[in-house]
Amino acid sequence: ANSVVVDPNNAQIVYVATDAGVWYTLNIAACADITQPCWNPMGTGLPYSPVVKLRTINQGSESLLVAATYGRGIWEIPLLTAGTASTSATVSPTALDFGNERVQTVSAPSTVTLTVSGTLDLNVTSTSVTGDFSVGQNTCTGTIATGSTCTVDVSFAPTATGLRSGVLTIFGNLPGGEIMVPLSGTGTTPASVTLLPDTLTFGNELIGSTSSSQDITLSNTGSNAATISNVSVTGDYVITANTCGNSLAGQGGCTLSIAFKPVSSGTSYGSLTVTDSAGTQTAQLSGTGQSPPTDSVAPASLTFAAQVIGSTSAAQPVTVTNNGDQSLTQIQVGFTGDFTTVNNCGASLSGHASCTIDVSFVPTKVGAESGTLTVTDAIGSHSVALTGTGEAGPSVTLTPSPL
């Protein structure tokens, strides 16, 4: 193909110069399908020689296709649209912008109105649209009388995100064979909202206290804004901060801060729920409530049987009990008097556990004795009264002395 020209009276008619003469099509759009016949030989009497250049003449009564050949001179033949008188027309609006539309949806139709402003009637040969746009109701067909109007409804159906463009073209006996209306719109994705992370674990927390806050990010990965209608938590949890408001912009994010405030011991489960125009998102929450440690000491006193001076009695236990969930710490044991202790508790005692302190009586004199066992810890101090009686050991004498 050496040269291509478009018919000045009908933009769908195209002429092509080749080494095998001139060819034409009445519908250039149909030539996109290479499996269908499209091109036809142009005219009769043209020499069979390479045609290297084409030009159209469309002035006054002349409507000609001029062909320059290789070695056979210049030839001319009437255009296929010769004798067609053109008129003029206007369109309103001159361009259509559909704004934002979700991908894979169809917009409401917008109407283009064409008015025949010339002195001749308009003969509409066809109407076409390109891009992600479609023609609905169309009254611009056939002959439109001068001074009359017709309408074409156009809809936008984006197949991808971002700016989309196209052209509505009405073909007929118009200058250039056509009148065009630029079309534009923006394909968007629907709001898509996620919570990250979707699980929060708070660990152990004392009943009645409030943990440090942890953050969950609410993200909208779609193009359209999401309307937020509700944010709530269940269980022993509180929302300490919320930057989301009532709307979340496309490709935007906000933060929800959550804290654990247990009211009872044991594992506590809850959830954060966000309800918005994209659906409902949920994050799972868990933590363990713990009661504070206790430090009961029993019995309150110990009484030892009579014990020979210098000897050690059998041990009697004093029990320290922690009924709380948390460990009892800073345990120390002290005593006064002729008593000894073996501390089996160590420095700390786990929750819901007991330990013993073994107390023995080691008298150093005859008669009643007393002392005190003292148990101190992180909570307070407890005293256990200790009593016992020292007695002399057996005494052997020989009588009389001497003999």
C-alpha cells in the first residue's frame, strides 16, 4: 500500500493505492476482521500499473479521486460519494464526561442531541462508538430534515480502572463525512475494606486494670470511598482511639486502638466489628484476666510439747497459701526465740499454690518459752505465735557416798 485517503464526504469510505491499482472499502471498521472480505477494486479503465499517490478533490461540483501512477501518468475518477451535497449540523453537548463509574457496571445513559443546521437534509448512514461506551436509544437514523433534531443515548461501562476515552461518531453528508463527540470517564473499583491484623492477643492483665492499647488498621484498597456506619467491640475490651470517622477514602486507611480491661479471671474472648458500605469486617480479641495474689498464713500459733534442753523437737508446718492468679513475691521468713525454721516456700509462690515453713523447738533452758515466726511478702506481714516448755534431762546419783 503506497497511499491512503479518506472520502471527504463519508469518513467510512477509504481508498488505498497499491502496486495492483486502487482499492476501496465502504466500511473501514469492517476491515479490522481479516477473515472477512473488505476491499474492492476501484473503477474501470484505470491502467494496471502501480499507483503511488492518491488525492481527493471536493470543491464545488468537482468530487474526484486523483491517482498518480508509475509510468502511466495521472488519472482521475469520480469519488464514490460524487454528487452528494453536504449539509451542516451541531451537537450538544460537544463532549461527554461520565465521571467515576465502577468497573463492570453500566452508567445511566447521557444524551447527545444533534441539530441539522444546514439548508439540506442530513442523511445519516451510520453511528459508531469506540472505547468502553455503548449506544442505547438512537433516533439519528435515516433522513433528518433541516432544522430538526435527533438524539443518541450513550452509556459508560468501564472494563478497567483509570481514565477511559472514546468517540461517538455520526456519519452522513457532512463536511468530512462525520461529526464526532469525544467521550470520557474514569473506571473505579468498589470499596474493599480490610482489618489488619485480624487478631489481637493481650496476654495477662490484672482484673480492674486496663492494658496498653494495640492498633488495628482499617484499609480501603478500592477506588471508591467506603461509608462507615458502626464500629464496636464485645467482651472485656474498649476502643481507646478511633481515627476513622464516618467515611474512608479510596486507597486510604485509619487506625482503631483497642485495650483489654478484664472484669473476671480466666481467658476472655471478644471481637472488633466494623460495618461499612463494603460489608462487615471482624477482628478477634483475646486476653487473660488475673486476680491479684493473696497471702494467707495458717495456723496462727504453734504449741510444742515439753522438750529436753538441747534437743530438737519434731517439725510442725506453717502453710502459706496464694489463692490469686498472679504470683506472690518477695517472701521472707524470720523467727525469734528458741525455734528453728526450714523455709520450703522460696522467694515467690505461684498463683493457686501453697507451701510450708517447718518450725522446730530447740529449748536452751528449763521452763516455758515463747517466740514468733514472721512471714513477710509483697502484700504484707503475718505473725505466728510459738510456745513450748524446756525440761531438764534425766539425772543419775549414787547413795550413799562414800561407803
